[in-house]
Amino acid sequence: MNIVRTVFWVLLTVAVCLFVFMNWSEPQDVRIWPQGNGQYFLFEWPVGFIAIAFFLLGLVPTWLYYRGIKWNLKRRIRALESAARATAAAPAEPVVREPVIDRPSSEDGRTLAPEDRPHS
């Protein structure tokens, strides 16, 4: 699967580079911000630079979001793994059962106090 991803990114990089080199000498007007009275803050940039700038403008926030999600999930996985290791490493305590003692009781099922028990 890594080879497919690598081939995809190499082809995308080659395509973007070809587009940039073929269109670098053609400046285009880019209207950035309206100034009022129908005028705009205007830049003349090469088409290739515009393509790279807006590609990165869309890529960087998405990449940062991806890195944040990945970091959060790795942190949660590490916490769960350390909890599992701690649980698995703790030896099980032996179960101690108390001996069954036959205690005298009255007819209604209540246990008799020591002074009420019949002497034998």
C-alpha cells in the first residue's frame, strides 16, 4: 500500500511542477481585497506561483488537522497500553475463604447472641 501512495504523490508533484514551469512567465492580476469605489488591492503574480500558494493554503490546515488527530490517537493508545500492561503485570491475589462456622439460630432464623445460646 505504501508504494501506491508514493507513486500517487510523485505523480502529483510532477504534474504540479510541470504546470508551474509551463505557466511561470505569464503574470495574472489577482484581486486580493476590495478597497472601495470598485477598486481592489491588486497583485500581478505568475500563474505557477498562484497555483502553489493556493495549493499550500488548502493543504496546510488539512495536514495540521491530520497531525493533531494522529497525535491525540497515539496518546490515547499509549495510555490504554500502559493500563493494560499494569493490569497484566499485577499478580492475582489468592482468594481466601473463611471457614463455615455452624452458628446456632432460633426458630425464626436469627443468629443467637452468645448469652442466649443453649449450653451444651
